Amino acid sequence: MPAIAQNIEQIEKGLKPDITLVAVTKTKPVELLLEAYKAGAKHFGENKVQEMTAKYEELPKDIVWHMIGHLQTNKVKYIAPFVSLIHSVDSIKLLKEINKEAEKNDRIINCLLQVYIAREETKFGLSDSEAEEIITSNELSSFGNVKIVGLMGMASNTDDHEKVRGEFRHLKNLFDHLKKYDSERVQMVELSMGMSGDYNIAIEEGSTMVRVGSAIFGSR
Ligand SMILES: *Cc1c(COP(=O)(O)O)cnc(C)c1O
């Protein structure tokens, strides 16, 4: 069996059935994505709009595309026709643009709010209170074509497992806290946390969606 298929099988074995494996395919050529697809991977994560759009056009149409990287408002229009979940929403301005482009495409785009949990390290993301502000804002309730379905976070890049665990636990607590605002536009169901180096810890702390790149495709 080719290495990619073996890696996917190995990772899937360790996941409960209700946890989604997002194969992070950034920088990898379409041939390797196709190999992963044939091995059963259907959820792919990319961090650049142009790369994701090009790959979308070449690959089977039942692939579920996840935008996991920082998204500029002027690029939303390129992915709005097909993206399934945007993990990296970090402002109401971006949400407004996603709503506008989703409306043009006559669809509802599901979004996660990106919260920074590794305080020293992440450039992008919201504080806990900023996330809560967006969820409770009047503006959000006027956006008919987006839905906030959960949170995304990245833990510190460190061997200190207890630190990583603490950051994931913090995000899970916020996620649970925000469930009280569930409404037509908000439903806290997905908690996107865990990458190649820390997805086992993330799962123990309540992740519903892991984003795994190098453990499937090798280092970038
Ligand atoms: C690249 C990336 C990943 C995957 O990282 P690996 O360590 O290769 O598993 C996950 N999430 C985000 C947001 C990324 O940019």
C-alpha cells in the first residue's frame, strides 16, 4: 500500500467515527491529493485561495474543501462558490464579505471563528471576548447567508504537552460557554483543533475536527 494510504488508514483508526479528518494538502501537488482521495480522504484543507481554487478545478467534485488559512476579504469571492467550511474567520468585516459572496452564490457558508490560544505565537485570531462579541452582535443576526458552526484554534508549537493540553482545554471551555448563544446564525457543533503533532491531545480535550498535513503527506 502506498505511504499516503497507509498513513490515512493509521490516523483514521485512532479517530472516533464522529471526528472529521481534514487532510491538509497545502503545497502538495494534485497527484498526491488524488492518491489521498482514492485512499478515502474526502475533506481537504488548504491555506491559500489561489491554490485551493486551482486544485478544486482539477479534482473530483465530491471533495469537501476547508479554508484553514488567513483569508483576505478581496479573495473571498473566488472560493465562495464551493468552499464548505472556512475555519479562519477573525473579524466581523470578513464575515460580512463572506455573507455577501455567499448570497451571490445563493448558498449558506459555514464558518468557524479562529481564536488564538497560543498567545505568544499566533498573528491571527480573536480573543475569547472578541469571539463572544461577534457571536452576540446585531450585525451577525442580519447576515442571512453565513452560519457560525464552531471554533478553530492552534496550540503552541512546543513539546510541553501539558501546555498544549491546557490551551486546547481553554478553547473547549470557550466553545461550551458559547453554546448558550445557539440561534439561527450560530450553532456550536464543530471544534477544529489538533494537527500532526498534537491531534491525540486535541481529541482527548474534545476536538471534533483534526487538521493533519505532514503526518499524511510527509514534511513540507
Ligand atoms: C499547515 C496547517 C495544519 C497542518 O499542519 P501539520 O503539522 O502539517 O499537520 C493545520 N492547521 C493549519 C491552520 C495549518 O496552516
